Amino acid sequence: MRNTVLQYTIIFFSFIIGIYCIGFVNSVSAQSQIIDNTTNNNDLKPIDPNAPKYAPDRVIVKYKEGQSPLALQKRVNKRTKQRTSFIGKVTMSFADLTSRARGQETPETTLKQLEQFAQTRKHKGQSISESLDQAKDTYVYEQNERKAIDIKSIVSEYKQLPQVEFAEPDYIVHALFIPNDQYYGQYQWALRNISAPQAWDLGKGSSDGAVKIAVIDSGIAWNHSDIDDKLVGVYDCRFVISCVYGKGYDYYTHGSHVAGIAAAETNNASSTYKGGIAGLGYNTKLITLKALNDDGNGFISSINTALYQLVNSYSGSHIVINMSIGSPYSLSLQNAITATYNAGFIIVAAAGNENTNTPSYPAGYS
């Protein structure tokens, strides 16, 4: 039942977002020049079929429960402490003999084997989130010297380890295409089509911003006059396994465009400001998690980090997650989506505007 509700929610909101685009990009581009002279794109280009499909020096590995280096190290520490007493030492020795008789390795041996496996390949690995049960057994491994490696071979080698549940490349994700037609973003006819004014007559949402929209994208232009008073959380999540608070400005404009559709400040025209556009989420607040670079591309690992950041920081809150992005199928991304869904968040993902029958993820998950 919950999966059916999730599917209909994704389809419904993807449809709304697809039709309700606004003339927001040029305004964001102009205001971003106040901070930086970075060249901006005013629209997204179709995906280059010859572009790289994943990070050249990084893989994602999901260990079976209790078999990750972190879990094994905890067991080793516990056993080391037990051996400090005579009874504990005898008990551990007997347990080790029993394990060997059954053809099982001790935690110390298994941990050493995993460490040697990574060291011989010059890999450095770290858990995505040691504090979350859903993520602590998922590791990102990088080549120490950040050199390109044979990703397919490395993934295959990790998959052969008995402790590994799955391994995959760190796939590239991209902001989905937005048309640049002259009147595509000029008129907000979609608000009338979905009866937004009638909905606002019934209610505009809690004035304290109890409902928040988390935009995982290229960031948000936080100095934009239609957004600046809506932001309650700003994160830069392009660091594979952690987010940095207070950073992640949007120089690509896609994230700001999406945020404006969702929750731009509404009914805020004055004698000094004529007002820009009206956001559908009248009183909703915004959280921005920058996971795409300033060219509109990013990696699955950054999306995962952003999702787990939300679970860590906003569990129990009323959160709608917007991801107007597309990527190939990824098990680690599906696990992160499941974690946020189980945390009670609503997940909205764009189906894409690229005229293809190939499923785009995360919208394609069921």
C-alpha cells in the first residue's frame, strides 16, 4: 500500500513540476553575479551520450550486515576487552576453535583480509554514515592517488568478496533538461490550472514553516529576493560522505529554478520590490542541499550523502524532498531513498523531459 502511495505521489508531483516552470532562471543568474562572476548556463543541454557515466576513481560498496570493516572493528575491540580477563581469554580461545572447525574466520582475520584487499588496490574507504543503521554498512572507496582505475574490474572484484552484498560505480547524476522556449517560463498558467488560488483560500500552510521542502540539486541562490527569507537550512553535500553547513551557492541556476517553483516568496510585492513569481508552497520553508556541481552534474555518492543528512538532521519533521535529477539505476541510491521514506519524508522526483523510454532514477524506483 505504501509503495502504491509513493508511486502516485511521485507521478503527481512530477507532473506538476513538469508543467509549472517559471521565468526564474535569468533573475537568479543576474543576482548570482553579485557574489561571483562564474559563467552560468541559462538552460540545460541534452545529455551527451558519450560523456563519462561514473566517477573514474571511486566505487560504492555495500557490505552484508555485520560484515563491514566498521562492524568487524567493533567486534574486534569487544573481543580484545574480553581477553583482559583469564575467563574471557579461555572463552574466546574456545570460540575461535569452534569457528575454525566450522570453516569460519575470526573477526580479526576477516578485518585484516578486507584491509589488505583495499591496501593492495590503493583504496581508502569510509562508511557513508556511522550513526545510521541504514547507511553504516555502505562504504565509498577512493583511489588514494585519485587516479583513474578500471572501475568495472574493481566493482567485479568487490562483488566476489563473501562479505559484500553489492558493489557499483559512483554513477553520475545530472539536472534534468529544461526547455528554453520564449514563453515557456514567462506565464504561470499552471497555478490556475491546478486551482492554486482556491487552495490558498482554504489554507496557506503553517506560518512558522512547519512543512519544509528539501531541494537536492545544484544549490539555491540564497540572495535572491524571492528566496532569501524562505531558507532554513543550507548544505553543500559534494564531499562524498559529509555535508558542510552554510555553503553551496547555486551558480548553475537549476536548483534555484526548482526552489522558486516550489516555494518562492508569495504576495511580497511592495513599493520597492514589484515581486517576482508566486511559489506554490505559500508558507513552506526551504532546505537546500547542493549535490550537483556548477555544470549540472554530480555523483550518486553526493545524493546519498544529502539524503542521509536529512535523516540525521530532520527526522520527525515534515519534509518533502524534491529531486529534479536523473541517473542510472543504483542500489545504494535506492537504499538511501528507502531510508528517507521510512523516516516519514515525502519524496518527489522528476520523470524527465528527454523523450526517452529509458527509466530515470530516482523517479523509476517503486
